[in-house]
Amino acid sequence: MGRPSAIRPILLREARRRPRLEVRDLAKLVLQNEFGGGHLVIDEAGSRERLLAEIRDSASAGSVPGPRPPRFESIGNGYCRLHLAGIDGTGLSPETVHRMFLVSSEPAPDRAPGSRAGFDAKIRVLRRCLEEGVLPFPPAELDRVLSDLEAAGWPFLGHSAAYREAYAPAYRVVRSCFRDLLPVFRRIDTALAGGGTLRVAIDGPCGSGKSTLAAILRRVYGCSVLPMDHFFLPPALRTPGRLAEPGGNLDTDRLLAEVAPGLLEGHPVTYRPFDCRIMAPGRPVTLRPHRLLVLEGSYSLHPKLRDLHDLSIFLRISPDEQVRRIRARNGPDGLAAFMAKWIPMENRYFAFFDIAGHSDLVLRTDRTDMGWADPEKAR
């Protein structure tokens, strides 16, 4: 839902940026802020065709009066409008844009879904803006729009004719994480454009969003994901000397012997992931070949694994945000264990091999609303 009062500056900014809008367009903005664009997904195939048509139309329509909107325009509550006229400059394929839109329409476990109560609370903020005169429309006009909204089959609400004529809107509402992670999608789409394959490795401090980014990529591309957690060192090999090695608590030998050959040849690979609950390999799982394969987790950029990936991504996070996320995820006792053991081990590995310095992409995720996180295993 987000704080209802947070919609006020967004409404005022929209009115300044697009002075020919009407109350209907502001109500639509409130609707998108609360619900995103998921109510528009009725038929995925039809949704894709409409997107392709809008991209073609926006590319041939030329410019519209006024300043050009940013490629990603924040509408608050973790959502952005992705303007289709700027797609060519992103390096994103239309299919990826469509998947971003569809994924953004899915329920996310990190937040409550949009609600009628949340919408009504934000509409009251819009009404106050009208009553105070900070937006130049009579409150009665909002009543007419809301009545039309109910009659048309809530929550469908299109832009006003004046807005469409003046600004030729062509966009999709997506989660803000797609804006923040745009360099990742740009590199992936560029690499896959020729029909080949790509192997991506995601490393970084615990709590920085490695598993979450992998989950987002899986939802967008349907790719296979290989977690490094599956190859933690078994107790019998956890000698003081081995654990003193930078990155030594990853069983690189087993990974290279059991998974690497099939992975490099594009074959299905079956292996037994390490299970922290029993401190031993668990039931077998099969890693299916896919045009995009993601290796995610601490030590995925270990020099011994360099041949297993084509694109390396390192995620950064501030110590304060790292502590906040780990405490929220693992509780105070879990945080103490991370602070005493896992974080120092990771930091020693990052520094010894200069992992960030040798990565293709380095991204900060402190303020990124990642969403759709797969539950990360407490070590």
C-alpha cells in the first residue's frame, strides 16, 4: 500500500510536468501507485501483441510537446512507468519488457498487495489537494471520475482524451527494481540477441540480494539457477587450514567434478545439494540447460570457477543495511553468527581476490526494492 501521504508530491509533480492533464489522469496515477499494472493482464498473448504495437507506434510517432519523460518515471510505492519510446536506448528486447510487466503484476512476498482501502486512502489525499487549491480542479470532477470508474468495471481507468492527445502516453508500469537493475538486463539481452547462450555469476556480501536477483532473472527469463549454497564444504573437510583459505568453505572440487562438465557442454546435470539441516548432501536435483544460466551466491566468482561464467556481477551493500537485512531475515541470534563468522570470511575472500575489481558489473543494492525474494537459507 505505502503511506497514503507519500502520493501527494507525486501528484503535484505530475501536474507540473503535464499541465494539460485532467483529474482522471491523476486518479489513474493513484490507481497505478496502489495496484501497479496487473489489472491490465487479462490475456498474456494479447498483452504482448499490444505492447509490440505500442512500441512500433511510439517509435514512429515522433516527439510530443513538453520535456521528454525519463525512461523510468517513478510513481511511488515501488513502481515506475517504463516509457516505451525509450526502449531502443535501453538495449532491452520487447519480450523482456513484456516479462518485466508481467512479473511486476505478480504478488510479491515482501509486500502486501494493493487494496481498495489503500486506493481510497490515497484518493482522499488527492481530494485534499483539490480542496486546498494546490491542484486546479474542482472536487466535484473527482466524484465524476470515481463514478465512471465504478460504472466501467473497477479498477479499469484510461487516460483522458486531452492527456492522450497532448502526451501520447505509451508505457508499462513495472517494479522499481527493474530500473535499478537495468544494467544487468541490458547486458543479458545484448548477449542473448544473437541466439546464443549466457552464463551469469552473481556474488556479493550476504544480504546484498544475490538470491533475490537470481529469482527475478528466473521469473523474467525462465532461466536455470545454480546456488552456491548447494556446495558448502561438508563438516569432514572443514579443517582450520581449509577454512583459513579465502573462499575455502566452498566445495569447489565437488562443483567442478559433478556439475562443471555438463554445464559447459549444455547437458542436464544431476547432483545432491548440501543440506544445512542435516549437514550432508540431500536429495538429488537436476539442473536443466537453458540459454541463460545463473550461478548465484557467495564465492560464485572464485577464480577457480572463472571458466563457468561469461558475465560477472558483484552486488555492494552498506554495512548498516546489511545488518538490518540479516537481522530481519535471520533474527538476532542469526545476525550474531553472521557477524562473528560468515561476514569476516566473505570479506577476506572479497579482498584477497579483489572480486569487485574483476567483475563486469558492480551494483549497489542498498536502496533497491528487490521484491520476490526466494527465502535464503540461514547458514
